Amino acid sequence: MTPRIRPAAAAEIPAVGRLIARSFDHLPQNRSLVPDDNERLAVMSAFFALVSESAPPAGKVDVVEDADGRVVATAVWFDRTRELPGIPAYEERMSALAGRWLPHFQALDELFGKHHPLEPHWHLAFLAVDRTHQGAGLGSALMRHTHDRLDVPAYLEATNADNIRLYRRHGYADMSPFDVRLSDGTPFYRMWRR
């Protein structure tokens, strides 16, 4: 059965941020950004919500609900075929939400900025599925929902071998450099879909 995919409402963006943070909590990338287990979920939820809130005017946030109306999967996209509007008061808001971990997020922004492709494209910033709903094809459905409408390439940063296999099945290929790393060695993997 094909899930119903719809745009996230503005009021759902905090829940989208929490979903992404919970879905990514086991990843070394999240643990590198916020090493403290007691702080990570709150900081990452706020971070993902901040970034996701800026997507609708410059891309989109799609969601899938379960039978109870709870958002269980999301894809956050940015249209990089045009100039992106900045996130209002980004530095101040990042400082407030990240606290002592701000230098880690600044390093992430620098790494991604340095390696982001210049060719016009759509950027899949986050693809997250609640861990209790993984394996049901929701991530694939969310990607197809956008891929079927794109007439430009797509780009993403993958986090692990499972992600890479999924994205390759959807037409993404490794870029050069493929493996880019934070200063502590934590990797991200750049992928491009024609």
C-alpha cells in the first residue's frame, strides 16, 4: 500500500525535528555533534526543527502519518536551483540551542559548505523514518514522491553503509570526494542523482 504523503504543517515542524533526532540518535554523526547522552536528543531536535522550518519557502518538508495521525516519516528538501533565503537570526538561534556544542555545529556547517555542489539541484537534507516503521518502504516512497517531479539532479550526504545502499537503489552515485570528515574523523558520504 502506498503511503499518503503530504506537506508538513508549520505547527508540525517541532515534531518533525524530534522525529529526525530520534531516528538519527544511534548515528555516530549525531554523537559527534552532541557527545553527551543527556543533552543530545533535545539539542538535535531543536537543530533539526530549525533547519526544517526554513525548508518550505526554499524547498519542502513532506511527511507520512501512521493510522493514529502521528508523523512517522519525513523528507526535508531544499531547492538549490536558486538562491536560498537565509535562516533568520541563524547564528543567534544556533548559539542558543547548541550551547557548549556550538563549535561542533559550526564545523559541520563549514564542512558541508566547502563540499556542497555548485550545479543547480535539489538537496535532500534529511530523510527520517521512525525506528518502529523502518523497513516498510516509507523512505523510498518519500524519495520517489520528489524524484518523480524533479527535472534537475539531487544531492545528499549519507551517514552509513545502509543509507548508501538505499540511495544507490534510487539512482544516487558516489561523488568525489565521496568521504568527507569532521575533525574527529566522523564521516559523511556525498551522493548525486542525475
